[in-house]
Amino acid sequence: MTQIARFRYARKNRLGALYGGYYVDVNRSYAALKASQGTTDAAALADAVLPADMLALLRGADAGATALRESIAFAQSLDPAQAEDEGILVDRKATKTLIPIPSPPKIVCVARNYVRHAAEAGMDVPEIPILFPRFAITQVADGDPIIIPSVSNQVDWEGELAVVIGRGGRHISRIEALQHVAGYTIFNDVSVRDYQFRVSQYTAGKNFYATGAVGPHVTLSNEGIDPHNLGVTTSVNGAVKQDDNTRNFIFDIPTIIQHISEFVALEPGDLISTGTPAGVGFTRNPPEFLKAGDVVDVKIDGIGTLSNPVLNEVE
């Protein structure tokens, strides 16, 4: 299974493929591969074809995908000690995980996409996907803190599967929709409930500073993963709060992609967060909300675990 992450190492941001306890630095591996084949200025070629940037990789389409496969295979063929000495393999414990796509063209979120979640919120099952925007600036990486704003203490968890678009387009049919998906990641659509429910539009309550946790990596869709049969579990301080499966979506991913692409062109690097299961905090009796010192873990089968501490905003 190919899983790609952005990470920081030796004061530089890099793009890596998970390989045991290492990242394959795919840019350096590709440069070394081309140098071994006698390519002139292999480093410049690697920077052009396989830059250390997830969004650029997605925009590179087939050329980038081919270079990625070749880079990973080459790294795996090397002696691990030699590859580590040359910076092709990087010990993951020595790195800092970064937001997978820090500047996606769009983040589109789906509301109320599980029947039990609609029921717990006392709302009807929607007839079409309910959508709202997330702003890229609200994202935080795996391991970075979710921030409770100074103006509210009604901060709630929402673990979700997120789709990463690889090939853009408009009027995408359900039949072709999954061909436009590059991969999948984890999103915690942390919500400030009092701001969310003041009005009928969700935007304010869904776009507070440092509330959109995402990552830690992207699992590529060509690995045979079934996005409609993945367990989704959210835990707070080790206590399970949400536990469901994406087979219980109201609207599957092809339907969501078709619907969005009817009114806006999807682009490489767009994120679509597919909705959260039942078990959110505001519907509990009494309601439960995140507080400073908590740790939220969202685990999705085949994708991994997104983990974030919770801190109060410092004014």
C-alpha cells in the first residue's frame, strides 16, 4: 500500500512514501535513480518531475505517478544503510509530519452523511448532499494542537474520511467519479457548535483557527482500497466516541463527486470530507465538548490514525 506524506527534516520540507519505520524521500530517490542511469543533471529532472510537494505531484498527473512508482521501487532495491546515508531513506522518528496539502484549491465538506448521525441530531435524512466550505488556513497537521477559541467552549469532534482529487473536471459521472480520486486521508472536522447553530449556514462554526485536523498521509487509491467499507473510529483520551463504517454513507463518493462537479470544477488537490458518523459531543446527555489537555484520535482502516492534542487559544 502506497502512502504519501509531507514531512520536515533537516530544516527542509520533503515528500515521502512510508516504508516501514522510514520515509522514502521520493525526490532524492528519483534523482539517484536517474543519476545511476547516466542522466545529466538528474537533480533538476527530479525537481521538475517529482517535486517535494503533494499538490505539484497531483498536478503532474501520469508523469508524476510514474516517477513516484519508479522512485519507491529504486529505494526499496537499495541496501537500507546505504540509502539512509544518502538521505534516500529518512527515519520517521526524526521528522515532523506536515499538512498533506497545505493549499488545496478547495475543501468541500459533506454534512449529515450517516443516518444515525442525522437521527442523533434530530434532523431529517437529506435528499441531496449538504455541502459547506472549509478554508485551507484552518488546517492543522497530525500532532499539532486543535485550538479551543477564546469565544467558545462548545468545540466538538467529527472524524471523517476525506477524498483527495487527482484529476479534475466538471459534470463528472458517477461511473467515472472514482477515476478522479488520487487517494484518501483523514479529516477531523472540529466544529464550534454555538457559532455553527446560530444561523442556518455552517461556515462560521466550521472555520475557526486550527480546527481542521488532516493527515497524517494520503493512501493512494490505486492500491485496491475500498472507500465504502472502512471503519471510522474517533476517540478522546482513549475513550471511543464514534465507531461506524463508510458502508453506511447516505451518499457514496461517486454521488458526492457528481453533485459537486455539477456546479464547480473539481481540481487536483481538492479535498472532500465525506461526513461524520454518530457519536458527536453536542448530542450527548449531558453534552460533551473538547477541553485543553484532551487528545483526539481518528482512526480509519487502511488509512491510519490522525492524532491531535487540544489547547486553549492564547490571546
